[in-house]
Amino acid sequence: MPADTAERDFYDVLGVARTATADEIKKAYRKRAMESHPDRNPGDAEAEVRFKEAAEAYEVLSDPDKRARYDRFGRAGLGGAAGGPQGGFTDISDIFSAFSDIFGGESRFEDVFGRRPGQRRGQGRPGTDLRVRLALTLEEVAEGVERQLKLRKYVGCDHCAGTGAEDKQNGFSTCPTCQGSGEVRQVSSSFFGQFVNVQPCPTCEGEGRTIDERCTVCSGEGRVKGEETVTVEVPAGVSGGHYLQIRGAGNAGVRGGAAGALRVEIDERAHEHFQREGLDVVYDLFLSFPDAALGTEATVPTLKGRAKLQIDSGIQSGRVLRMRGRGLPEVGGGRRGDQLVRVHVWTPEQVSPALREALEQLRLEPDLKPSPGSKDRKGFFSRVKDAFTS
């Protein structure tokens, strides 16, 4: 028996090194898929398991973003991308639909298995993918969020159960052109010998059967325009440019074909207080000169409410203070970033006459003149405190 897919390493599944190139991974997957395809191994349940297992491995390792997360965190870093509630293949035809670039152009594959990849006899064409953008605040990114998305798309026709026929049970006939095979073959001769060109049957569009009486609701398509609400679980730590892909949540296929995928692209909303730098968030704190010189306790916003921050006396403008663990989490767990507080000593643009008089007195103090090399600060702070409290 093959090892449990939850325990096997994806690189071991495809038989490649962790440094394998994208082309090497693609070739290895094609080889594994051809070896374990159920049509070549009829009645062999283990072969079907290996076939799905290889597809799951290729889905992750062929995507640079998923591969990077898998290399760092294993399956835990993939969330729903593989093996989770939004991942994994339940039907062989789903694999062909997802990886048509691997099999779709391979005449050898068509000759071996006798039909188009991604389509079985009696199944229609697969549906198209959908793409939506989801805007999130930094607070939502920090905690993860579950959203309900209402989609306008093609959904299966209830009247004919997606078959396209008025009589959904018996309203079909074997295609007279291809005799039910779903394909037509043309043999041509050349100097190099005979070539067989296999094409989908133009009469039945590769389904192997025709409809006797089309559905009165969907006109034989097996689908209608409608709405559907999809639940999307966004893991904590995502960033703008990341996306989630949910198979089967796209447009319904034609006459029972596999539904397309839904691609949810993440946008980050600009935040009132913070800028994001990787897993860290940056906050600009403006202090008055007395607070900077004498020290104070400042209240600053964080991603989980407000917090107290102690400001030491004599802090300089441009100093960065670190609030550990108050940033964003890494996708899939692991470490958490920090909140960085950049200090700016604020200078008033307008001053009252009384304040101007006090500042004129301070201007004469020798310790208020910049002296980076000076270490004698006790007298300076005493004079500043006396000036502002007298």
C-alpha cells in the first residue's frame, strides 16, 4: 500500500530533489501520471491513489508561492491550498481540468486513453474560472477572517439536473458520428509514415451522445445564470498579491462538466496609523520637545487596541522603538512580527508670545546647542525642566 498522503513528502512523491527546476518537476509529474493512470491500471485502487497523490504534489510544487511556503513550513503553510478543506482532488476529471497544460497537447496521451483529458463520455465542457478581489484591513490580516462572497455566475440547471435534456434520465442518443467514443480520427500519410490525428467529435463536442429534446429552461446547456454564496476562509498573515483558489466554486460546466475554480485575490486597505513592512507594522509617534527631553509615557495604537509605551528622557528624533510580538503572523504559524515605533520630535509652526519668550531664554542655554559628543546630560535636563516649570 502507498504511504498516507498526509505523511509523504511532495518531492518524494514525484521522485525529484528539493532543488529541482520547474521543468524537471513538470516532466516528473507527467511520468508519474502516465504510470499510475487508472485507465492503464483498471481495478487498481492503489494506482488511483498514486495518481491523485502525484497531482496534489504537482499542484503545490509547480506554483512558486505555494512551493516556497511548503519548503518553509510543510503542509501547515499551505492552508487550503493542498490537503485542506479547499484543496485535494476528489475526481479524476478535476485533475485533467486543472492540469490541461500537461496533458491537453499530448497526442500520445489521447491515443493511450481514448478521450480528451478532463472529460469523460457523457460529460460536457468544464466551466470557466472566476476571479474576485477581496479588500482586508491590517486587523483582519492579523487575525484571519471568514467572508461570505455572493457571486453572479453560471449555476447548474435544477430543471434538468445539469444534463441539458428535458428527460434527464433517458433523453439521450449515442452520437451517430463518433459512435459514442467522443472523438474522430483522421489518418494521413507522409514520407515519414502514417499519422493519426485525434480530435473531439464536432457533432457531440466530445461527449459521445446527443440530446433528443433540449431542456426548456436552459436550452440544453445544463446551466443558467444565477447567484451563489461562497464561504472564503482567509488565513492570518496574508498580504496584498496573495490569492486563494477554491476549486469547484467557479462557473458551472456545460451539461455536467466540472465547475471552474474561484480565485480570490487579496488587497490590503491603507491603514490610518500603520505601514506594513513584511511581518512588521510601523507607527510614527510625534513627541513635543519637553516630552522628548524629559521622558513620558505615551499611549499608542496597536492592531489589538491601544497600549502604553515608556519614552526615556533624551530620546532623539528618528529613534525606532520595538514592541515585540505586536506585528503580523507568518502564514501557517511560526513567528510573529513586531510593531516599530518611529519617534519624531515635533516642532510647532506657531507659538504664543509667552512660549516665544521662554524659548528665547532657552536659546541662550549652551547645553541646548547640538553636541553629539557630549555625555554630560544631567545639567542639561535640569535646566530644561526648570525652564518649563518656572
